Amino acid sequence: MLSLVVVGGPTHVHGMSRASTRRSALEAADKPESSLKAEPGAAGTGLREWLGSLGRYQARAAAFDTRMQGNATLTGRSSRQVTRLLRARLRRGHTAGELLVTKQNHLVPDEPERAREWASKLAESISPSREPGISG
């Protein structure tokens, strides 16, 4: 049984990546003066397309994104779009989180610890003792 699906991706142009924004990111990483590195498979299927291909499941879902540090109104936040698409596919609880990155696409200080705390809370939320009708 599927208990928890955690899905995340980068924020591109205020939202989820699209084929055009992934191409632009790859072009930026290919420039000799760029400090960016493309992840393996970055040119392939994106999160938006993958989510669209999912069937329907009974599972909890959590979404996260990576975005530049700053007000989300200015930077965007792809986790909201991911959460909306997950709601259409997964019929149980949903939560969203974010990881802040620098212009060089590195996590800002303290983000790894914040991510561990978020993951720990997610794990607690699906522990058997917290499931309805099950006591621990």
C-alpha cells in the first residue's frame, strides 16, 4: 500500500518547470561563464508531465520546491502547483514545503536541517500510531 508520495522540483519562472524553461536552464548551464550545473536527465520529462501521467491513488502527498530566497510573490513557488496536481491524483492529506537556494543553485545555510525537520514531521504524520483506528 502506498502511504506517502513526496514530490518536488525547482521553481522556474514563478512556477513548475516546462519544456521551454528546462531548455533555458540547460542553455544557461552550458555557458562557459556559468557556475550552474545541469542535473543528469534535466532535458527529459519534467515534473508537470510526470504528474499528468499518474493514475489515481489512496495516499498522502507532500510537495516541495526549490526557489530563490526572498518573498514568494517575487520568486514564485512551484510547490503550490505540484500540490494542486497531486490533489487530483491522490485522495488524502497534502502538505507543501520549500527549500531555499542561492543564485548558484546551492542550498542556503540551515536548509539541510530545515529539510530534515520537515521530512521528520512527514514521517511522523504517517506512522501507524497516527493512522485512524490504529493505536500505538
